[in-house]
Amino acid sequence: MTTTTPILLTHAEIADLRKEFGRTSLMGKTIDAHINELQDFMRLPIDVPGHGEAGGYEHNRHKQNYTFMNLAGRLFLITEQQQYADFVIALLEEYADKYLTFDFHVQKNTNPTGRLFHQILNEHCWLLYTSLAYSCVAAVMSDAQRTRIESRIFEPMLEMFTVKYAHDFDRIHNHGIWAVAAVGICGLAIGKREYLDMAVYGIDRNDSGGFLAQISQLFAPSGYYMEGPYYHRYAIRPTCLFAEVLQRHMPEVDIYNYKSKVIGNTVNALLSTAYPNGQFPALNDASRTMSITDMGVQVAVSVYSKHYGVDDNLLGMAKIQNRVWMHPCGLVLSRALEKAEEKAVIGMPFWPSVELNEGPDGTHGAQGFIRMQDKKGDVSQLVMNYGQHGMGHGNFDTLGISFFNRGQEVLREYGFARWVNVEPKFGGRYLDENKSYARQTIAHNAVTVDEKCQNDFNVSRADSVHGLPHFFSVQSDVISGMSAFANQHYDGLSMQRSVFMLALDELESPLLIDLYRLVGEDEHQYDYSHQYEGQIIRTNFDYQSHQEVSTLGTDNGYQHLWNLASGKPTDTGLVSWLQNNTYYTWLGTSSNDSCEVYFTRTGANDPSFNLRSEPAFIYRTHGKTSLLASVVETHGYFNEEFEQSVNARGKVSNIKVIGHNESASVVEITTADSIVTLMVSNQVTAQTSEHSVTFNQKTYQFNGHYAVEITAVKQEK
Amino acid sequence: MTTTTPILLTHAEIADLRKEFGRTSLMGKTIDAHINELQDFMRLPIDVPGHGEAGGYEHNRHKQNYTFMNLAGRLFLITEQQQYADFVIALLEEYADKYLTFDFHVQKNTNPTGRLFHQILNEHCWLLYTSLAYSCVAAVMSDAQRTRIESRIFEPMLEMFTVKYAHDFDRIHNHGIWAVAAVGICGLAIGKREYLDMAVYGIDRNDSGGFLAQISQLFAPSGYYMEGPYYHRYAIRPTCLFAEVLQRHMPEVDIYNYKSKVIGNTVNALLSTAYPNGQFPALNDASRTMSITDMGVQVAVSVYSKHYGVDDNLLGMAKIQNRVWMHPCGLVLSRALEKAEEKAVIGMPFWPSVELNEGPDGTHGAQGFIRMQDKKGDVSQLVMNYGQHGMGHGNFDTLGISFFNRGQEVLREYGFARWVNVEPKFGGRYLDENKSYARQTIAHNAVTVDEKCQNDFNVSRADSVHGLPHFFSVQSDVISGMSAFANQHYDGLSMQRSVFMLALDELESPLLIDLYRLVGEDEHQYDYSHQYEGQIIRTNFDYQSHQEVSTLGTDNGYQHLWNLASGKPTDTGLVSWLQNNTYYTWLGTSSNDSCEVYFTRTGANDPSFNLRSEPAFIYRTHGKTSLLASVVETHGYFNEEFEQSVNARGKVSNIKVIGHNESASVVEITTADSIVTLMVSNQVTAQTSEHSVTFNQKTYQFNGHYAVEITAVKQEK
């Protein structure tokens, strides 16, 4: 009947892991840390509580129970300490006593409920980890114990997931991977292989459901997952765990080569979105602080290392993670790092720039990630969204950007309006302000037209459109850039955004250059919004600070913005701020006659203080077809503790629009030592096409998608 | 003529330091770090610029020049690398060329100006460090070089400080220590011992000026410096440097035993103010981020270790500093740490609780610092100011408190409104908002009466009064507390604040208990203000968030507070917030009939964005003689990245005022498991006195200054 061997480990592998115990390798540190965590938890009395709120004690306790059973099962095998097996068995017995006495939770939202948790997603997690733990300790249990636990926990759960909630089991969705992996692994653990088949091929074995269908359909050809990295890293853990199970128990699938290595491809895509410090950009309704240290990403990096090979960037990520998966896959990575560090210091990862296409065939736009390293080794990362709407989690921010350097996000994503697992904050669920603010266009680094949200905040309309890539060019050491169109996101309006990083010798860090072109038939109001953090240091224009403040608008997120101050730059506007140790200076202009800059802060119409209080400045202008152009210079250093401040003013002095038309845009940037002319094609043309445009009697000619000319200016010394 | 030996080092000592070069001891790490910093700086071309703005390039460059000459002088001796001597000599030659060609700066404030800097304070620093550097390299210079440098730099500077600015030289002030130390050290360096005498005994050798007068008069008997730790740590560096010079060159003074060891005493007082993470509380118009890692404090800890002995707390501080003074004094500390770490891990310092008296004879009130460690070893620190006004830097916050635990300040000091050395922010000087907001009573964790500042923001009135200590009691492991009166800070009003930390088994961290009693003849408005940071999680009362916001008031700091929301708790008010990883819950009440809680944020009437945007909540009530009572519970854990939240609600459910009169106050606190009755004496009486008060037909009797009774309550399970 029951398999009594561990699902994910052989005896030889266990012996290998045992050799790392007590060493200072990553695997040794991992084992040591897991033992400490488990020992702390085992000091508490065993508890299997009844129903509670999401994020409340009961919810957390069930989560801790499966987390620590999962660790204890493997630690029993690795350390040969019977106490860890006893812990798993005692807890399983307690669940066997109680599980069927719990009724299903009362349904509060659209998700089906479990007996332990308010949504079955969590019950899937419970089943997956507990089944793995069970497979590690079953050999030291009696037949009677095994029968009792299988019949009172595992079988009813399998029944619930594949019969009661059968309609959900085959749904293609990131949660679905948890469902199939849990069912498949549990089937193996209790010797009912039919559940493994069902998990791999779907309930009806017709490829419309099951793991293979999930991994074939969930990811774009680039490997990108449309809901963004935060949700991707959540799905990556069962994906990699179950792949490893199939590699061992269904070798005929050849899972790591399946569909042109979709597993490796999607892990690689996920990792390639991360900022240099390991945090994921909060694309699409996500936490701002999720990073590669997440356990799921640890599993993914370990699995990738074993089956697709290790390189310096993976080693750099493993160093940030400071852990590996406690499994033979993790051992491969741990040994590779040990070996590499004998030869050289492994630095921070410097992932290559990458454009990740979207949609089933990769034609629904893309997400662009450009990275450039400065002379001191710091990596600037520029992210632009010109892909598709992320389903229910989609933010309305096509052509939105974020920008990161010196260890911090500079042009920032607000992230979701949610306090995950904070029970007094609406049970840790999404808050009303998530819709009314965080997902609105104005909450992003984008242009909001006529104070309206893109696609009118209509999810089905947004799902039907996507960005159109123009170019993604990262070959040069001097300038990298990307450009895309979004022509269906506002009625009667086409938009093109072209963003660049330019390395100039005289500048400490790459200069962010941003050309946002809007082609309208009528006059519109354009709000070019910049979400920053820190302290305003200076501006080059007068503004009026309001004595009484009201909101910037009444809807589409504007109702949450306090209008603190505003002023009218006479020409190019300058706003400089200090974020932690670094100064940033923004210079912005447009092809229109007039503009106004608003300084805002979130927090209006927020009766439960659900929003964070965060500042932004918005460059507002009016026009028909318009080009908005700006730069952000990264400069100087401030250390309050040591009372040091250098280069607080920066070196870029101006940006002006020379001209723009349907063919090309030309802007000129002035710095202390140079004049930079940037010419950008505004038409979808071949890389080799020639452009010639004339503005103010001057003709600008260039080949390809864009060109930059840098002229040294005479120093006034 | 010229002494050609180093002022602060003997040949034997240099040889000892040389032995640490390349080792992993603190001294080895210090030497290594200094070499790297110096090498970085030496790669730049030599530059002696002309006049510039405070915080601008020129100012910083002169500062860097003396900093690196000071390092290079010693590194030349320690490493025997001629390049370091050459660097000092080349830079001195450049100063000799230019110094006398610079005119005095144009005077912009009340401080006398120098030729290099906008105020002579900085020129004193320059002279002190450069003289030390010169003494290290003079032996390898020619007579002609020495003569030129002495006559073109050092002698004119001595002339300026002791003749042109003679009136300032003998002033008793923290800046004065820099003046006398610089002059004395320079005199030694160029072989004019008369300047050393002048520096030690004053220009007129009559004890009204000079170093001995300074250190005799600047500090209270407790060692506290009235301007607070931020200014104290600035004065401590020349104090310790010059003490060490006198120990070596004027042994007859016996400086380390002078005036009952005033040097050791004041170093000890400074260190004992620091929070457990090494940061100094921002008492009196100070930076929030100044800490013991400041170079001056490094020198002080090293000097103290050599001359007064090392203990575990000093070792813990040295570990936070991760450096020592590159001097034989630092070597003592480095060796002590090395030896101690062979036996055991040195943890964070846990400084004893201490009451630091103020005033020349210690009778002008005090500053109280109470610390308590929780079961996990975390230290909570409670600070109350019941001393004197800190001269020009005085904040109007007598009876103000701050509270720190888990690595963060919870009830916070705003600190000064100043961006030190940030040139575009008013040259890095104090901003207007420092007076209009940061020094006002409402900016502090205190009670503001009738929306007025204490002492009407009148410095001379404030200088004439001080707090009156009532008790400072830290013997018990269960409860520690302090109490004081401030009876002259508002007309017709006496105030008493009694603050405690209570350790209850059921609570994770000590509970802060706060009884603020006001004795007024007339009806007043009391604003009991709490400066917190983070996100409001919940309240137990309804409040109205305003659709349009205006300021809470018109003057005394209120004009800078946006009135975001307010509501009326029906009984005890509860406000709970999340600061980084920890939840805090405040429960507050009063003996008055009604109250209102206001949620505010700084930023109004701040036309240059000089203030940080920070939240507060204010419990407002009206009454004559009133007792305001509150607790702050520290509880739970939140980690956004790992999506963990535990104990978000806390265990304290209520606080109520049982009664208060001229004899005593009684409050009752209810927690999940206990009822705590706290009785506090309201009269200045002996520790042994007996109290008996009757409220609501119940008589409360206790001996001494206060008593606590803890009764277990039945669990409802």
C-alpha cells in the first residue's frame, strides 16, 4: 500500500546532505538555521486550532504546523534524530483526531473554503508540505498509524480537491499549480498513483488541466508570468517542487526538457526581473518587499542550478539568499559557491538586460528590464511595462516605469494597498484603496490623461489590449534604451514612451532620459507623475504652498492625493530631492506652451489610514500632440550621521524639446561639460531605416531607432 | 626651536601600533580602513580652494584636507611609508602659499569668521589636526620648510585666535574647547610652550579661561553637558585629545584625576545617554542619527579604556564602533576586546539606568535614562528631560519623554530642523522651522497647555527655571520609574510626570506607563502629544477624516501640523500602529469628562519643504487639575517580506484613573491575565513616607514614592 520512502530524497542523497551538517557551506548554514527554527517551534505545545480569521492565530498556526513538519521530516532523515520524526507523527495524529470534526469555513469571498483555512489555496499548501513530511517519517510509523492518518486526513483532502472542488482543479491559474502539485505528491505519499496521473494530465486526462497544461499555458514564451514577479514567485515553488517529483517518479515526462525547457525558462525569467539587491519590482499589484530570499525562489535557484547549470549571477543570488533548498539540488549550488569562492569573491549579481515578451505566443507586448553598471560597480535598473494587463491583479499602468540604483527604488511603485496577514487590517486582504488608488494610472510613473484611468479601470477592456514594442536596444556601453506604444489605452489617443540610460564620463551614474509622446486629436490634460521618496531639496521655480489643502481631484485615485503645493516653471522645471544617501535631480519640459508642477502626498479620503503617506510630483501640461521630456540625474552623497554632503546640485542644467513629429523626436540636454542631442524614431520601422527631420531650419539625420550625439562644451574656468 | 617629535606618540608606541598592521584586531581593521580612505583621497589632485559656502565644496575640501593630514601623519609613522609624509608636506606647502592671501570671510551670522572657513570653529579644527599632523612629519622636513610653514600658517593663526579674537578665546562654551586645544597643540608643535600655558590656564592665566576652567565649568557634577549629547560628543573629541596631550606634556596637572576625574566622568555621562543601538537621543536641537560611531566618541571610548578601565559595555560599544582611535589608547581597547572575545561573545551594551543631574552644583534638575531588558535580551530605554534649558539650543520640552526598543525610537524626538552641510538647504544651517516647529513644546512627547509653548518660547525665562526631580527608582526587576515636577514652565500651572516600565510575564516587552498630572487654577486645554512613526493599524473609537485639511492651530508649532482626522473616544482611547516589524498599542485616558484624539502630520506652512512629513496623535482634554494616564504596549511581529504577522492586537485592554489628589495618584491597568494597580506619590517626600488615599470609598495605602499591585485575573477559556 503506502510507499514508505521519502518522495524527494534517496538514501545516498540523504547521506550526502548529512556530510554538510556542521559545515560553513551554504548547505551547512541552511541545515543549522532550519534546526534552530524547528527547535524553537517544537518548544511550543502541539496545537491544531479551529477556525480563525485570515492572518489570525489559527491561520498562522496551521501554516507553521505544515512548514515545520516539512522541515522536521527532512531533518529527521539528515540528522537521524528521532525527536523530529516524533514531532511530525504527533502533529499528524492530532490532525487525524480533529480534521474531520472541522466543518468547512464560511465563504467570505469567491474562493472555495477549506476545513482548516478560509480558502483552499492554503489547504493545498498544507497538503503538499505535509505529504512530503509524511513520506519522510512513514517508515517509522505503524501500519495502524498510517492507515488512520491516510483515511482521516489525506484521503478526505484528495476527495475534496478532486471531487467537491473538481471544477477548480483543472483551472489554469497560478493557484492551480499548488492544487495539482499537492494532489500528485499526496497520491505518491499514500501509494495512490492515480492521483499523480490526475495531477500531471488533468482530471479527464485530456491535457485541458493538470501540471503539464498549467506550465504550458501559464507562461509566455519568454517565461514571464502575466501577473508579475510577486505572483510568479508564489507559483514557482510548487512548480519546481513538482518538477523535481516528476523527474524522480515519472522520468518518462523528461520534465526539465519539457516544452523547450519551460521550467528553466520561467525560473530564469523570474530571476531576471529582480533589482540588483534581490527585491522584485512591485509590478502588478504586488508587495514592495518580496525578494529572491523568498523560500520559493530559494527552491527555484537550487533546482535551476542542478538541472540547468550555475553561473556567477546565480552564485551572487545564492549569496543574497544566504540559504539553499535543503535538498540535493541545493547541495549542487552550495558546492558550486564553495568552489567559486576559493578562487574569487562573488559579487552582487549583474543580470543582463532583458525584454520579456507576453502572451501565449509572445506577441502581446513585453516587460523591459535594462541594467547599466556605473564606474563604481553600482547597477542602475530601468523597468518599463509595455505588455498586457495582469488579469484580476492588473494595474492600469501601461508605459509605466520604475527606476532603481544605489540600493533603492528611485521612481517607485506604490505596490498593493494591503497589509498581508495583518489581521486588524481587513484580515490581511486587499483593501478598498487597492482599487481606488494603488491600481490607478495616477499612482504610477506614467502620464494620466484628463484625470482618467487607462482603459477606464475596465478590466475586460484592459485585458483586450496591450503595449506595442518599438525597440529594445542594449548593445552599447554608452546608451541603452527601449521604446513602446500604447495606442488603445485612452480613447482617441496614442502614446509612445522611449526611455534611456546614458553613461557620461562627467556623471556619477547613468542619466535616465524619458521621452513621453502623446498623439491626440483634441486638447487633453497630461499629468506626468513621479513617485519619489525623501526630502525636496530645491526647485528652480516658485510654487505656492497651500494653507488649506484639498484633493487634487475627485476620482481615479486623485481623491487620495493631497494637493500640497503647485507652481509654474517658466521654462524647464527642476525638482531635486534627497533619498537616503543620494541626491536626485529631475529636469522636465514639454513641447506645449505652459505647464504646472504639483506636489502631492497620498492620504486623502483614507478613513482607516490604509495608505502609506507618500509624496509625488506631477508635471501637468495641456496640448494635442505633445512631447513630454525629462531626465533624472543621480548624484552626490549625503550622510546625516557623519554630516557629509557632496555634489548636492548635480551637473545637468537643462533639457529642451527641439521638435517632434510623426517621424522622430529630438531633444537636447545640457550638462556642465556636454550638449547631448538625442534623436528617436517615432515610427515602427526597421533597425536600419534612415530618418531625416527638420526643426527650426536644422535637419537631423540618423539611422536606426535612435541616435545620440555628444558635444563637449567649453569650460568656463 | 621646533619640536620634531610627534606630540601624541612615542617611538615605542609607534612600534606597538605597527605590530597591529595587517591583523584582524580592531586596531588592525582601523589602520587598514584609514589607509584605504587616505589612498582614495591622495588620488585626487592637491587642492587648497578659496572661500565657499558652508557645506559647499570649498568648506568640505578644507575639512577633508585636515582630516587626511591628521591620518597621514600617523600612518607615516606607523607604516614608515614616505608617501604619507610627502602628502602632508605638499599640502602644508600649498597652504603656506595661499593662507595669507585669503582675506577673512564675510560675516553672515554672529560667529567670527576665519580665512578658510565662515566661522572660526572650523578653523580651530583645522589648526588642531594640522598641528598634530605637522608634529608627525616635521622631523623629515628641512629647517626652511618648517620656518616657512610656521610663519605663514601657524603663527598667523595663533595670532588670530589669541589676539584678534581674544575675547572669544576665554569664553566657556563647547566651541571654546576646540579653541584652547588647537592653540595649545599648535604651540607645542612649533615649540612655543607659552601657547600651551595660555590654552590650559587662559589668556590671563587667572582660571577664568583655558582648558581647566572649561572642563571645570562646562559639565554638571554628573558629567552631563547641558546642550545635550549631540553637542557633548562634538566637544568630547578635543577634550580627550587635549587631555591626552596634557598627560604627556604637562604631567603635573594630572589631568585624568583632575577635579575628581572630570574627564572620565563626562565621557561616562555621554556614553550613558546612548540608546542600545549606539544612537544618541536627539535631546535639545540635535541630529537624530548621531551615534557612538562618531569619531569623537571613538577617541573618547579609547581614552576612557586606557585611563579608567574597560568593561563589557565599553567592549560592546567598541564592537558597534568597529574602530578604535589610532593611538596607544585605542590599542588598549583593541587588545581588551581581543582577549575578551577569546572567552565569550561580546553582546550589545546594556548600560545601567542613570539619572544625570544638571547645573553647576547638580541642583538644576536632571535627565533620566531608564533601561530594562526583556526575556529575549532586547533593551527598552525611557528618557525623560526634567533638567534645565539647553542654552541657545534649548528645546521647550521639560517633562518630554522618548522611548526606544527593538532597535527603534518609538516615542520619537523630531530632532533639529536642519540639513547639516546640505548646501542648497540654507547652507546647511538651522532652518526657520527649527524655531517655529522643532523646538516648540508641541513637537515633543509632552503636554502642551492652551496651545502655547513652555516659557512662551522665551529663552531667558526658560534659562531661569528647571525641572524638580521627585524620584528615580531602578532597583526592581519588575518596575522602574522616575517622576519629576515642572512648576514654572506655564503660568499658574504645576506639572508632574511619572513614567514607568513594568515587566509582566504575559507581555513580550516592558509596558510603558505614563501619568501626567497638571495642577491648574483655571480651566486649560491639555494636548498630550505622541510622536510616532509608521502605519495606524486600529483604534477603538470612530473618528472623522477631513476632506479638506487645515492646520491644528496658528502658532507655537501648531501652524505646521495638518489636522488630518479627529474623534472622541467614549472612554479610554486606543491607538495602535505598526512601526517596521513591531506593533505598538497606546491606551490613554484622563480624569476629565471628555477628550478628543487628533491625528496630525507635519508639513503645513513649510514653503521650502524643510520639515520631514511625520505623524503624531494628540489626546486633547480640558480641565483644571487633571491626571492624564496612558500605557504603550510593545507587541507582536510583522515582516512584510516574509508575510508574517503575529500578535497584532496586544494584551492590554484598559487603563483607568481611579483617582488623584495632592497626595497621590492611583490608576488601574487591565491586561488579559492581570489587573495592575499603580499608586504614585504626588508630593516631594522621603522614600520611606507612608501614603493613604481614598477614592470611591476605597483606601489605597503604600509606602515610599510609588507601589504596584498585580492581581491575576481568571482566564476566560
